[in-house]
Amino acid sequence: MPWSLDQWLAYQTQVHPQTIDLGLDRLGVVLERLGWRQPGVPVITVAGTNGKGSVSAYCAAILSAAGHRVGSFTSPHLRDYRERIRIHDRLVSADELVSAFERIEAARGAVALTFFEFNTLAALLVFEAARLDAWVLEVGMGGRLDAVNVVDADVAVVVSIGFDHQEYLGTTLDAIAREKAGIFRKDRPAVLGAGDMPGIVEDFARAVGAPLKRLGVEFTCMGRSADWHYRGPHWDLPRLPPPALQGDTQLANAAIAIAALEEIAFAERAAVRRTIPAAAVAQGLRQVSLAARFQVIAPQGAAAVTWILDVAHNPAAARVLAANLRASRAAGRTFAVCGILADKDAAGIAAALCDCVDTWWCTSTDGARGQSGALLATKVRAVVMAPVLVEERLEEACTAAAERAQAGDRIVVFGSFHTVGPAIDWLEAQHVLP
């Protein structure tokens, strides 16, 4: 009897002795056995410490608004594994995934693949079969040795550089930057987002012969989000609508995505070029959606409490979350429910948010990289003055915060995807989600 999707996913956690083992050699062997070839459609690869999910979402939404069938690959997922692979206007089906996994298993032989490598290979096979017009691929970790980098992208984007995954990418910003810049290719544009990006990123792009396209230099975004202006080498787009994703960083993220798409619209190679009208850019900005990126849920009613969901799981992302919280002040108090993996800088995250939160609830995260709510609370108490409480189960933490909250208060659930995903399930069960 064929395995179900859940059986395949359980099996894939046992194939490789390590959860994370960066490198492209194993994938290369399996792809060669599968007879896979580089895609004949434009590919945008997006890397970065923070912001890559938002930039990927903008790219896919605008391409779709322009009438193109787009495949997008992202990770991790919040609630459903199928969120990782989207085929134009739908999630990949369980049958499509099972079929891809069966092919991969037959081809891999004795090659030990990680869970993420199975995931990436499945996305490549599913996209190939779907005969799409464009692919948008989000890098899982780093860039140079990430499984996604087996694909030679037509445009490579590095959104930002910050401290995260140091045990794999290096302990300095230059080391991390070098890994992320590994997605660049000769004669294919390298789009850079952050103005304070380490110089080694530009150096690497020049060394491999990737034309540079930098925010604030080769392309700009000007004005306020309600009426802003993108200008690049080919496009001059005034009076753009505000991005549908909320938060102070979203204007820059949208501009980075537009800069990448501009290179597709004016690509020298006909096979890569795609028509993207200005109206499609505006439509994509209005229609883009991405859960848990400063996602505000404000139920109606006199006693309503606002919920905010955000997968900020490193200090840089926490600083952005803090800025967004300050920019949208609550009438009442701000409570935090957080769960953070053991290999993250919990103290740095809490320190970034210390003046924004009135009471903390720390909860446990599951898995090999998880940690207890009690241990997390010890780290948080070391850097904040506000009360820090412990509820080991996420559902109990959300319940406790909701019971304490009054009209005008807001509850921020943030940290790991393993925390925010279950929180969405809990909110749905409480009939809080719209």
C-alpha cells in the first residue's frame, strides 16, 4: 500500500543522521539520476537573514497579477507542510508530493538526504511538471550550500545580513554575508537590499561577474507607503499603493521585489523575459498576503483585544517588530507570548523588545532544537524588568494572556514558526480569526 504524505514526512526525518547538513553534492547526485535539467523559465532566488519571505511573496504576487503562472518555494511552514510549495494559485496537493517523494526515493539509493533536501527536490520536480512561467525560490539557510542553490537563478536577491544560524554560517557578519552571496551567478543580476550590508557582498558579486543592483544606488523607493515611488534603471513607477503587508520594513521589501522583477521584465535572454505591466505591480502590492509578518488581527466589539502574529526569531527581526509596535501604539497594555528555539539568541530578542512589553508569557518549543518555557523565561528575565510568566503549553499561554487582557490591550505572539503556527490554530478554535 502506498505511503500517505504524513508517513513520507515522518520517514524523511530518519534518513539522514543530522537535521541540518549543508552541501550540494548529495542533491547533485540525485538530480542527475532523476534526469533533471535547469529550468527554462525565469528563476528568482531570495536569500537574507530577514525579509526574504516578504520579498518572495511580493515577487510571486506581482508575477501572478501580470498573468504568469508562478511556482513559489518557501520554508518553514506554519500549519501545513504544503504551504512550502505553491503552484500559482494553490498549494501543492498531497498526491503531487507523494509522487515526487516516490521518484526521489527510487533515485537516491544510498544517498542520505535531509528533510529539507527532500523538500527542495520535491519542489523542483513539482514545478517542472507544472510547466510554470516563473519560479520564486526562498533560500532556507545561508545560500552558498543551501539546497535551493542547485538552481542557477536568473536574478539573485540578498535582502539583509544579520546574526542567525552562526553555528552553520559563521560567527561574524562577513562570514555570514559570504555564505549568502554564494547564490550569485556570472552575468545575472545581484539585487541587494540593506544599505548597511557588509562590503564583502558587493565584493563577491563583482568577483563572480554578477551585475550589482543596490537599494539606494541603482534603484530607490521614495515617499510614504500611502503614495510611494519606485525608480530603477528601466521603471519609473510613481503613486504606487501601500503594500498589503504591514510594518515599517515592507516598503523597502516591496521595492527590492520590484527591482528583481524589473530585471525579468528587461532580461536580454528572451526565454527569461516576462511582461510585467505597471498595473500588475500595483495589483500585486494590494493583493499580496503572508501570514505572521506583523499580522494584525483586530476583532470587532467593545471588549475586543488585538492580536499580532510575527515570526521574529532573531535580534534583528525583533528590533523590526519593536519598531512596528512603537509605530502602532496600543490604547492599553502589550502582552507577549513567545516561544524561541534553543539555538536562538533569546536574550538578544528579549532585549530588543524590553520597552514594548508589559507582561511576558514564555512557552515551550518542540523538536530537537526546542527548549522549555522555564528555560526561556530564565533568559528573558535576565534582560527585562517586566513580569515574566511561564506556561509550558502554547495554548495555555495564549489562554492566560487572553484572560488577563482587557479592551484596548494587545497580545503579540512571536518567535519560532513552531510557536506562531499553533497560535493560529488556537485563535481559529477560539473564533478570533476573521
